[in-house]
Amino acid sequence: MTDEMWDIVLDVHLRGTYLVTKAAYDQMIEQESGGRIIMTSSTSGLLGNFGQTNYGAAKAGMAGFMRCLALEGAKYGVTVNLLAPAAWSRLTEDIMPETTAEPLAPEKVSPAVVWLCSDDAADITGRIFAVGGNKVSLLAWQSVEIASRPNDQDPWDVAAIGEKIRAASADFPKPIHFSDLM
């Protein structure tokens, strides 16, 4: 990958999202009546996908942007959520078989978007949804404690912390794949 290939994808997807979101957010703040922002990400950034490092980085960056803006927007009544849609379209027809055209029709994504923009969703913010077909999944971070000791003690030595991490690794949550969501 060249630097130019990296830059153009981040400019389009991450910077483009920032610019559009900033314009909408500023207007919502000025109007003082709250609002709804839905960003469109991708499982390529949220879960990973081979061969899409630049695209994945941009889409993952959107998740961080959304989480921070959701916290900032809460005091103004602005909710901010992120959607990772899976739909068959002219943009995905080269990577999805035509047999997915009906099961993953774009109109099956729309109801979740519309609901997230409604007054009923005024308390739903800072969340990531994977939507495809007639399935909606919440993608959420988890924290799994591996080792802990009081902070007034000396730091872990490399071998001891390594043993703790290795011992816990068999119980690490398994990676989620796109196919798990559909």
C-alpha cells in the first residue's frame, strides 16, 4: 500500500464523516433541540478484514469519533450511534453472491436507522449496531481482567505478567466474524 492509497481512503471515510457530522452537529447545537446522528461504519473496521487495512482503520476511527461525540452531545440532547450495515447493492455485488440480494436487501437495514432517529431512541447513544437482513446486533467492548495487584506494590515483572496473560489466553473471547452477525 502506498501513502497515497492510505491517505485517500482515510480522507474519504474518516475525514468525510467528520466534516458532514460537524456541519449537522453544529446546526443541532445552534437550534438547541437535540438531534440524531447515525454514522455508517463497516465490519471491516470493527471486526477486521483481510486486505482492507486503510479502509478498516478509517472505519474503526469512526467508532472512536462516535463514542467521544456521543459523550459530548449528551448534554445537548444529541445522540450519536454507529451502524455497520450489510446489504446487497451495486457496491457489494462483486463481493457478495447474488443469492444474498433478497436476504440482505437494503430496505431491511432502513427500519433500524429510522428508529434510531426517532424520539423513542432519545436515550440510545454511543452504540454500535451491525444490521443486515432482518438481524440487528449490538457490538460492544468487553473488559476481561487478567491480573491485578494493589498499585502500591512493585510492578509486575515480565515473566510473571506473561504467565498470567498466557494462562488467561485460553479463555479470551473468541473473535467475532462477519458471518456470525448474519
